[in-house]
Amino acid sequence: MAGLRQDEKSAQKKESAGEKTAEQTRQAGEEVAQASTHLLQQNLELLQNSCRFGVEVATAMMGHSTPCSDVIGRSGSALLPVGSSKPTRSRTADTC
């Protein structure tokens, strides 16, 4: 009988330790997720600010306001004219 109780206590301790470990792992995962979310938000803000700055510089160099799609182009490159695969010199090429 004493051996059975000892086994039950041992099993309870193992289960309790497992539950504690699971809880710690869950908490650590939440902390990592929050830190990742914060870093992602900072990176997004940096990217947005960089894009705004680039558009402001391009607009200032061109001397007038232009929509972003006209400055960057549909292909995503300010240096490639539509339908061309070769870069060309432009007023924004020296500043980017």
C-alpha cells in the first residue's frame, strides 16, 4: 500500500511539474510574440518614414507635387521607363 501511495505522489509531482513547465513555456511564447509584434511595428514605421522622405526628396527635386505611382512607376523602379529593361539617368537617380 505504501508503494502505491508513493507512486501516486510521484505521478502527481511529475504532472504538476509538467503543468508548470507548460505554463512557463506559454508565458515565454507570449513574451516573444509581443516583442516580435513591437519590432514589426517599428520596422513598418521606419519603412513608412523612409518612403515619405524619398517621395519628399523626389518631389522637391522635381519642383512640383506628383503622385507616388508616377515617381516610383508601376514596376517599382524610379529609374526604368515603362517597357524598358535598361536603366536611364533621371533627376532622381543621383539622389537615391
